[in-house]
Amino acid sequence: MGWLINPKEQSIFVYQPGRSPEIFDETESKLLMPSFAQAIDLNLGEVFGWLIK
């Protein structure tokens, strides 16, 4: 699993094995997490909030 973060477009592409990429581009969108991190609850707005600081 991998994330491709596009700060200019404020979007995140999530790549998972054997699946098409998913695009997250809404502030409140809950991001997909790898199986070992399922307890972590992040949304797009939080990730870009960290990048702006």
C-alpha cells in the first residue's frame, strides 16, 4: 500500500495491491490505512494541515 500526496491539488492517491488507485480529494475524506495501522483514523484535512505547518 502506498500514498501519493499531491500538495498542489490537495489530493492523495492510495495504491493497494491488486486494486485500482483511489483518489481522496475532499477535506473530510477518511483515508485508507494499511492493515497494521487500522486503529489510526486520519482524514485528508489532517494530513494537509500537518504539511502546511
